Amino acid sequence: MHFSSNAKQFVLLLIVGIVLLLGYVHYSFFNERLNGVWFDSSNRDIPVDKDQRNTSLSKSIFRSREQNIISPERLLYKQPSVLAGRTDVVAVTPWLAPIVWDGTFDPDLVDTIYKSMNITIATTVFAVGKYVLFLRDFLETAEKHFLVDFNVRYYVFTDRPDDVPSVNLSQGRHLSVIQVPGSNRWQEISARRMEIIQTAIERQISREADYIFCLDVDSKFHARWGAESLGRLVAVIHPWFYQATRDHFTYERRPASTAYIPMDEGDYYYAGAVFGGLLEEVYTLTKVCRNQLEEDARNSIEAAWQEESHLNRYLLYNKPSKLLSPEYQWDDKKTKTKEVKVIRFSSVVKNYAEIRPNV
Ligand code: UDP
Ligand code: MN
């Protein structure tokens, strides 16, 4: 058989075409797996599956992934030591996530690194009913201490938009008020936060910020809270439980609840008053917790500490990439301990009977 050179070229092109097509089909198949259940397969029964992640919200809408830690040339700072450092506290978890304590990081170095990324940090805060009274102190102290010189967008969720105080914000900082329904049960206000944050991320925040912190309003900042707090998934160790053994943690202990944690499990007891991370991570967290809160409600069970219980369950199986020490969530009712060198953020003492809609 004799082929003309045209026919030879045609056959060659056909073969190249088939190879490219096969390559594409192969790539799409694995890419699909990467976007789906693949990275959750190590989780046990926590239902973070393809349906929980990004079905209504495509991955592409999130602005950023965790970036490389780039330090500018000729930035001078103290040499890090391999041998000397804090020895009175543990600054790393068994899965090698840092636990942020004063003295374990260089504040100027971390701020410089993150400032060059030109990021925006969303901060959600709920002020429903009489809790609007906490807003002024919260915002005024945040302007003094919270991610100073960064782009910060506060999202205030309230049923009383007219009572949101006007606070002078520094350059690069912005505040949105989002109206939400009131309630005559504080448990419901507290528990619905997950759903409301999830919805706000979908509708607005995902387009406006890179990182997010979700904070309690009944608190004040007292000292620097900087870029050392930023990470993929960030949780804070509860100030009342960091010296306790896990069987004393106030996890939800009834197997009937989706927040259930057995007595012999648990890493730390995390506070519900502070969680954060990349928008995409916090979106998944709020979505899973919201679904579990709703499943419990359908089964007429309310976890011991509402969303805090669900948060703890989520974080037990979806390990945070960075933990903030109790410096970042103290309580004015608690005497300072020697390992806490600085109190950065602390809950104020409040009269529950006066401030909450029910007791
Ligand atoms: N919250 C609110 N109105 C209420 C009850 C709670 O806005 O009537 C919000 C508020 O942001 C508050 C958070 O839910 O900081 C958690 O409730 P709270 O601080 O009372 O719980 P605690 O920290 O005392 O456990
Ligand atoms: Mn609180």
C-alpha cells in the first residue's frame, strides 16, 4: 500500500487529536474528583461530602486561597532561634498547627508579610435585641487594636439598624448593616448565626473579602490582634477549659445529637465566640453546622451549647490550621493566669437577665 503524503499527514493529525482527547477526558475525570469528595475521605462520619461543599456556590466565586509567605527583601528583624522560645506553653498541636501565643511570632514581620498581599478581612458580628448596646465599645476598641492598617469590612447583623452607633472608621475600613429578624429566645439568635453567616457569604461577603472572622459582640479588644491570627481555618481555645481534661469539656454528650462527641475524644474546647479563616473554609463550616443544627431541631434536640457544640464537633474532625490561644478570647470574669502575658480580646461582664430576651 502506498499513502500520499497528504494522507500520511491526515493520519498523523488524527492520532494526535485522539491522544489529546483522551488526555482531556482523563484530566476532567480526576479534576472532578479533586473538587468533590476527594479531600474529605479521611473524615469519618462528618457529612462533608460533595453535597455539603460548594454545590450552590461554585469554588470560583471565592477570591483567594492561602498564599505563599513572601517577605520583602532587606526587611530586618530579630533572628529566629531553634533553641530558645516559650517553654511554659505548648505552641503546636499534635497535627502541627501553630497555637498562637505572645512571644511565638514577630508582630511586625507577620503584619508586613500579610500587608503585601493586599487582603480584606471580613468581620461578622451579631447585635440582635439589646445586644446593640455592645456595638460601640466593640467597634471603637476594634479600630484601636484589630488588624490595624488592614482592609477590614465589618458586617453588623441586627434587627435594630437605627440603633447601630456611628463610629469613626480608619481608612480602608468599612461597615455594612444587615437586617435580620429578632427573636424572643437567645438560643435561637445564637444558633441561627451559622445560617445567617452562610447566606451572607453567598450573597455578599465572598465577593468582598479574602478572610473572615466571626466574633461575639459582648466583648472588647484590649491589645493587638494582628495578621498572626490569619489562616485557612482558625479557632480559639476557650479560656475556661484550657487547663481541663477532655472529659470535663462541655461538648454535647448525647448520641442523638449531631454534635455528639464521645467522652474519650476531643482535642481542645473551642469557644464559639471566635472562628475564622478563608471565606471558602468558613463557608463550609457554617453550612455543615447549620445543617446539623437544623437536623437536631427536626429531631427536637438542642445541643448543650447550641452552635458552640456543633462548632466543636466540626473542628474535631476538620482540624483547624491555626489555633489562637486564650489571649484572643479571654473573659473579664476570669483572673489573668501567668501564661497569658497579654489579653487581646475579652468578653465583658453582662447582666443576662437584663440583656437577653429570655433567661
Ligand atoms: N446575641 C445577640 N442577641 C441576643 C443574644 C445573643 O445578638 O439576644 C449574639 C451576640 O453577638 C452575642 C452572641 O450572640 O455575642 C452569643 O451570645 P452571648 O454572648 O450572650 O453568649 P455567651 O458568650 O454569654 O455564651
Ligand atoms: Mn458572648
